[in-house]
Amino acid sequence: MPRFYGFDGSTGMDLRPVGQLEAEDAARRERERRRHPMPVTTRIRLVSQPPGLLPLSLFDRVGLADRKSLYPRSMETVPPDLAGLYVDYMTRVAMGTPVRVAFHVPLLGARLVGQGEYAESLLSRVADFSPASARAACLLLDFDAASRRGPQYWRPRRMVPDDATYFNLTRMVARSRAFFDEYGPVVWDGFDFEGGYTDRITSGSGDFLTADTLWDFKVSSYRPNPMYTLQLLVYWRMGLHSVHDEYRMVRRLGFFNPRRDEVWLLDVDRIDGRLVDWTDHELIGYPKD
């Protein structure tokens, strides 16, 4: 009976079963992706969008009608990125998503930087929409960047929402719920692009899908800029290249800005084919036929 030898490091040969080798290689790639991710937003910053191919003028603007105004953005005590994450995640919670599911990205980021136990204690305090809960949520959201950008880029911050910030955050969540009463229901939130990632974009997730629209939430004080429109376009293209059939139903791309309380909508049929080709092959890295 022949003898079988495992890899001992001395001969340079590895005679383990192919399935085991493939599984270990997949696990190694996944660890590398989590340690050194290339999210959509980072990739977009590395390129210049072809000018004039997806102007905001192609989008239809719809103003909504919340009569309660917000405090000025300059009065808020948390940075814009955390304000956006808070509105995104807490809107999901308000619509019934379990807190642990809504906050899974910052929980992962906390584990990557060795703060998993602290993050769990914060999560346990995100129980409602009270000021104490909002404070715990903001502290937890600080770990989001460790997951999306990589732990080597994470630097701890300690942002505590004051009264004006708390009012703005909770009011923007209320506006988001009212928005979905009109434009929903949501069929998928926090969606990924499994099967659509490439060596140029290895991570990234979107905000909300309704029956025929892919939505991105922004809480900027300004209108969507070319970087935002390109990001939304990339989400759509990666979705179509993914394993998820839900993206086949997308007919419109949309922004909702609860700070400005306005909607921007674009039918995908109006997108220039040259920009689609450039996005697919040059930016995301799909091979040409």
C-alpha cells in the first residue's frame, strides 16, 4: 500500500487534498480582504470620473415636506460620516431590523481592532431612540471604518451627540421613515455584491433596495456631487454582476437626503452607454467580452 505524506515544509511540495488547499486559500483571501479592503468609495477616489456623462441634471428632484427644521449642521458634535451611518443603521432598526444585524459592520470592525467586548457592551445599550442609546450608537459606529477601510487606518474618536445633534439625528431617522412610507417598501437593506467584487473593488455594501430602485442615503448639506453619482452607478453595475437576482429588477437609481429632505431619481435607461462601459471595465475591472 503506498504511503501518503503531508506537507512538512522541507520539500516545497504540498500533497494535501485539493479541496483542503482551495478552502485554505479562500480563507486566506478572505482574511486579506478584511485586513486590506478596497471599498467602492476608496476606489472612486483613485480615479477621475469622465466629465459630463452623468450630470445631476439628469436626475429628477422631489422635495419632501417636513415642517420641523433641523439645527444647522455646524452645531452638530459628531462628524458627517457618523451622522450618515447613524441615520442609515437606525432607520433599519426603526423598520424592524434587529440591532445586531443593522450594526454588524462596526461590530466586525471592533473585533478587528481588539475591541469586540467593548463593542458588545455598547450594542447592549442601543435599545431605543433615547439620548443614551444615541450616544452608545455613535461610539459603536466609530468602529465602522475599521471594517470598511481596514484596521490599520482606524483611529479612535469619541463623539458624543449633544442636544442639538440628538434632535437632528432622530429627526432625520423620522424623515427616513416617512420617505419609505411614500417610496417603499424596502425589499433589502445593507445589501452586498457577492460575485460582483473584483481585485479593484473587494468590498462595499449599499443602503436600501425597493421594488425597482436602488437607493443611497446621504446627509450632506449639499446636493449630490459627481462622486456620489458615480458611487451609485458602481453599486448598480456591481449588483448586475453579482449572484443576486434582486438587482435585475432595478430600473431607477435614487438618492434620499434626510437633512435636505429631498429625493433625486434617475431612470437607468438615461445613463450614457460610454459611462457604463468605462465603469464596468476601467473602474470596477470586469473583463471585456
